[in-house]
Amino acid sequence: MSDDYTLVDSSMPEQPEPYWRDSIELPSFPSLEEDTAVDVAIVGGGISGITTAYLLSREGVKVALLEANELVNGTTGHTTAKVTAQHGAIYDEFISHLGKDKAKLYYEATTDALQFIRNLVKEEQIDCDFSSEDAYLYTTTNRGVKKLEKENDAYKALGIEGGLVDSIPLNLPVKSALVMKNQAQFHPLKYLLHLINKVKENGGKIYENTVAVDIKHQPKPVIMTRSGKKVTANHVVVASHFPFYDGGGLYFSRMYVERSYVLAAKVNKDECPDGMYLNVDSPSRSLRYTMKDGEKLAIIGGEEHKTGQGINTQYHYDALEQFGMELFSQFDIQYKWSAQDMVTLDKLPYIGRINRTHRHIYVATGYRKWGMTNGTMAGLLLSDLILNRESRYETLYRPSRFIADPSVKKFITHNADVAKQLLQGKFDKSELHPDDVKPDESAVVTVNGKRAGAYRDKDGHLHVVDTTCTHMGCEVHWNQGERTWDCPCHGSRYSYDGEVIEGPAKKPLKKIE
């Protein structure tokens, strides 16, 4: 009822579930039930937090890892899991905006992260389906050809192993492609399960379903949780995807949030080549494979858009299905899922001390869809800073930076869009009543003269919530693909009954009886 898009018949799963989480048994951990004190407290149980906890605990540091829900159930569990320094056609842009030295430093940092994973997998014999693969950017348009030629020039300037190739083994009208040699892919949760077990062996404490809501500045930083329990630490790492603690950094105004979509389908093994592929055209298309029960699963991603904005989100799954059916003679969809990613003003992550005042609070965010290498680099950099070791990457990722080109323009554009979404939502009224909503449908409705959101589940139970986001007052919109309420301003997401799924919001939507 929320828009005019008509869903197509499809055999894809009804509920989103990433292959990675369905294919492995993960341990569970208790919630924090009493105040505790540690050397380092880490908030966020994704690749950044887990890697940081692993690196510090193996150095004998007493760590506590706090996760609001379940470990690796956020962006890390919903990745395509490419382990690569090829983060789209980014290096020509970085040379233009940041300079050659910083562009090269970014390539070296992400390559170091890749090499760290490769070495750790080998040294500790981690069974995580790790394989070395070449990564390709490709285009089917003349405009894309020019973009790849510029990116190739950047590869040459930065000494990146790779170059233009005439063809790639995909059933597509490809006009040009650019390869980056010797990259990798893996099963991210199998890899992180090994790190989680090592943190436990090293004496680290892990708490799930423990929501951090604030940090108080006493002689040492103290994490306040929703349950009222406290964690006191010498150092605090904020690795909660969107920082749960802002520290005066105004991160909500310096990042925007994008959603993207993924399908995993059984395909003919002969038709799905080795390697990893990403187009430079629009709409975006990503492809890699993984093995399941001796068969190849093609993992196709793309269709990004700002969270809470755009058409019925089910359309994006349908578009990926159509692409897969055109690419492969057999396309048997096994899984579908989506991911949410933070994008900074200059497209470099924010990793380091949260600001100059709070020297013992650190943040890691803004990976722009490339969390496997950026999240690993966050662990490497933050552990160095906490252990008072020098890192040549500290200045590159410093969260307090503000680069005039392109940050000023992006800052103005992003915050103008936030203001637009805020005003539009306030005038988005409806004549519908909650009783008009049918099973498995949603609508913006009016209750007692005020805007509300209604969803009737498949059993006929009606769930009505106040649609005003509890972060900064924007009006949320319905996401049919995930059956959630999403904020178009800063990316907060809520379940259909109003519970917070993803921040920066900390409080649920108000339920309306």
C-alpha cells in the first residue's frame, strides 16, 4: 500500500537471511549483569571490534567486547566478503582530491589488511574458505571505458599490480575491464569465529544483548548501558557501525547511509568463473562465488540507495534476480539479504581518536561497503594507538580531519538532503485508517489526527507506531523488503513494532494502541 510497485512472482526466500549466518553455528554470550572494569572496552561485535579485541588480548590486555544484539549480525554478517584493496574506481578520485601520497597510503593500508588476513589464515590454519582471486572492475558503456582508463592511469601512478584487459569470462557485453591481481575472498564468519575463540582463550570478556548508550567522563571513561550496568576502562573503542557516542564529532552530519542488496543462488559451475567482479556503471552489480555442498553459489550484489529513500525495496531484489537470470542458465536463489553502509564526506573511513579532547576514546566507522579490509585495518590501527605504537596510517584516517575538496560540497549536499527529508515527512499525511491495512501490508495512516505507521502481520495482528524517528525527529518510511521502518535522514532502522535495529537512534518508536 505504501507505493505503486507491483511485486513479481519469484522463488526467492521470503525473509532476508545471509548465507554466512545460516551456514555456521556461532556461540552465544551472556549480557552484562554487573559493573565491570577492564583495560579496554570495545563496543561493537563486527569485524572491527573483534579484530581489535583479538589483537589486544593476545598482547595480554584485559578487554571486554560489548554487542547490542548478537555478534557479527550487523553489517559484517551481511557483507559480500571480498577481501580486496579494489574498492571501486576510487584511486583516480583519491589522487585528484587527496593527492598521490594519500591515495598510495590508502592502497598500502588496505593491502596490509589483506595480507594480515592472508597470513593469519595460513599461520593459524583457519578453515574459512579463503581463496586468492583476481578482482575486476568492468563496464558495458563508453562512459565507463573512459573511467577505467583514468583508473588504470592511477594504478600505474601508484604502482598497483594490474591493468586493463580485453575481456572477462562473463556473459555480458563488456567494453573494458581493469584487474587488480592477487586479492582474496573468504567466509567472514568462519574467520571471525576463530578470532572470537582466541579472545575467549586470551581471557577476554564478551557480552551480547548489551546496549551501550553513553560514555561518562570520570577519571576513566565509563560506558553506560541501557540496563544501568557500567563498564569502566582505560580506553574505549566505539566500533558500533554508526557511533553510539558522538563525542562532539557530529558524525550524523558527516556521513550518509546507503543500503544495498544481495542474492546468493546455485548456478552451473561452468558458467560461474573464478574471480571477483564489480561494474563501474549504474545500477551497480557485484559478483563473486562461494562453494556450498560441492556446488557454486553466485553472490550477486548491488542496487544501492540512501536508507529510507526510494521505491519499494523489494524491487531491488527483483532487479538482481533479473540480472542473475540473464547471466546464468540456472539461477536457483537460496538466500537474500541487504546491508547498510556508512559513507564519509571524502570516502575515507574515520578511524582513530574520536577527537583531540578525549584521547582515550576511539572510533571506527565509514567503510563505504568495504568493511573486510577497512575493518581489519581499524583493528590494526586502533590496537597500535592503544599500545602506544607508531602507525603511519594515523593521520590518513584521523576522524577529526576535514578536507576542503570534496568535504565542503558533500557536507552541504548531505545536510540539505536531510533538511529536505525532514520537511517532506512532516507534510506526508494520509487519509488511511489502520483498519484499511491488509495482512503483510503497511501504510502511513492517521491516528488521532497525527501521522503514524501501520503494519498488519501475516497472522492479522496490527502494529501501529509513531513514525517520528527518535534520533532527530525525521519521519521514517516503510521498507517492504525487510519489513522495517527506515529513517531517510540518518539511517536509523526499526522493526515493524518499533524496536531499534540500527542506530544512531537509541530509543524505540512509540507504540500506538
